[in-house]
Amino acid sequence: MAITIKAKFKCSSERISQVPKDNLRDIAFIGRSNVGKSSLVNMLTGIKGLAKVSCTPGKTKLINHFIINDSWYLVDLPGYGYARVSKTARGEFSKIITDYVLKCEKMYFLFVLVDSRLEPQKIDLNFIELLGQNGIPFGLIFTKTDKLSQAQLNRSVSTYKKTLAEQWEELPPMFTSSSEKGTGREEILAFIEECINIE
């Protein structure tokens, strides 16, 4: 059954002091530049062009809040690790990202997007480690799965699990998605629904 969503853009913030000050929970999305974040946001909401999709990596520079069903925020965070952004501008993860992820009390859950076609990338693993060290609740979404056969996808997910199991006793929730085909939408939205209803 298709899940209907009412979504509208709320605001863009340059720093966490500007994020909405209300009691609605933030469910945030992050990943390397060009991992397909904006496409996923549009696919989940069912609204083409809600988040601006760009072929140029590193386009999202602000924290973008979208209000969903008047009950929670979907947050599109800047991508990390884009090589053409100067080292000083990004550190490994820019200040805007680390401030939001580590200090924003509204952030209830974070989805880290990884490209299903690639081996586990060092920068993603470093980011995941940062989340673990700081006790940030997160899950993984494998994107662009329509580009792989089922066997390749299974192999990719299995490799990721094995890599994470070297450091983690308990693995985070994992989802597979394709913005092209709309796969993973129901599972991800059902998980978010469960998340925001937990008191």
C-alpha cells in the first residue's frame, strides 16, 4: 500500500542555532556527496523536486528542514567528503555537520546513506565510528540498488555487515533503496513512524 505524505519545506539553516525551535523530532539523512540523498528525500515524500537534486556533488551546503504530516521533520544534511571542497572547508566532516549531529537535541535518528555499488568507504566508516563513539542512534540505507543484481546487492550488504562486525557488537538497522524504482520507501517510512512514536 502506498503511503501518502504531506511534506513542505520549512527552512534552511547555516548553524544549529537556526534550526526550528519546537517539539517535533528530526529524522536526518546524511552521506557522501552524490550518494543520492536528495533523490531519496524526494522518493520518500513522493514529491519530485522537494529537495534539489544536483549532478554536482557537494551542492547541499545547509541544513534543510522539511515538515512531514505536521508531525516530524525530515532533515537533509550537507554531504561530506567531497574532494573539490578545500580541506579547510571540510576538515573531514564540516563543522555544520558535526555540530548538528553531535549537538542538536532535536535530532532523534540519523540515516547514513551509502552507495550499494561500492566497497565500504573509509570516510563512511570513519563517520559511523564517530556516531558510535558519541552514542548517536543511526541506521544505514544502501542507495542505487537498481544498478545491481540481487546477488550483487546481497554481497554488498554482507560485506558491509562483516566490516562493521569487526568493531560493533550490535549492527545498526539496514535498508536497501532505489529512488528510481521506489524500493525501500514503505520499509523506511514504517521504521520512521515507529521511531517517532516511541516515547
